Amino acid sequence: MQYYISLLKINHSFINSFLYNNDYNSKINKIDLFFFDFVMLYTVNALFFNDDTMHNIYENKGSFDLEYQLPITIYSSLISMALDSLLHLLALSNGDIINFKRNKKKLNLIRMSTDLYFKLKIKFAFYFIISFLLLLFFWYYISMFGAIYRNTQYHLLKDTLLSFVISMITPFGFYFLPGILRIISLSDSHKNRKCLYNFSNILLLL
């Protein structure tokens, strides 16, 4: 249970951004990522609005068809999570600093700390440049979408909120699995379940 809670603190976007401060990540970067994720989710949902979606809205006389929209919201959540993981590599510094602290070689610490400092500066610069360019694209696309499809903005907002709720709830179930696999692998007295332990580590990369 402690391991499960620690995974949520580190990996759940809302908890990590607003409730957990005991790490080596920039608070500004974490909060910026959280709101960027929502904007990206909004845009990805808009990309799924095609002729079939418009026809479905027309057939249902503007009412929200949960059965039809639910797969779309799930797909958009998964795509957004995949894109989000790439930006996390640039915006977050916790892993780099932990690796630096775990380095057992005590030689050239000043040079190593300087290299780490410049590495983080470059990572953060790339993150803010890429996120700014993406936000410009998101703003342009959403503006054009809203101007052309004025009557579908309400449906887009509901789809986005549903995708956002799914992305907030999914980690609570997903992070049970690595903990269970580790319990099974470490409880084997003959230590023949190394593959389960390695698989639990792979899940943490998703």
C-alpha cells in the first residue's frame, strides 16, 4: 500500500502538481504541465470530431450520446497520455537529480553538478519552446473549430471533461498492478519470478 501511494504521488498529475512537494521537480513546471495537458486533451478531442460525429449529433438532435462518445474520449485520453509522457521527459528533473545523488563516484562533483545544471537548462528551454509552439497550434485549431462548428462546442467540452475525468481516475486502478506483481515476484522463495519484477518496472514507464 505504501508503494501504491508513492506511485500515485509521483505519477498522478493532479496529486503530483498540487498536493505533493517532496521531489526535485520545479513546482512551476508541474503546474504548467497539468494545465497544458488539459488544453492538449481539449484539442485532441476536437481532432476526433469528423463527419460521422456531426451526423451522430444531428441524429440525436443535439443530445449527448454517451455510448457513441465514450470510445472517442478513451482514445483521446490515451493519445494525450502518450504525448504527455514525452513532454514530461523535458519538463521534469526529479530523475536526473536522483541519478546525480546516487552516483557513487565522488570525483569531479563540481564538473558533474555543472553538467547537470546545463542539462536541465537545455531540457527546460526545449520544453517551454515546444509547449509554446504547440499552444499556438492548439489555439489556432480550436479557434477555427469553434468558428466553423459553433453548435458543437458544448459537445466538445463534455467530451473533454469526460476524457479528463477518465485520465484522473485511471491511475488509481492502473498503479495497483505494478505493486501486485512486485509482491508476487518478491514473495517467491526460489527467486524464479524475476520476469514479473521486470514487467512491473516496464509498466511504470507507460
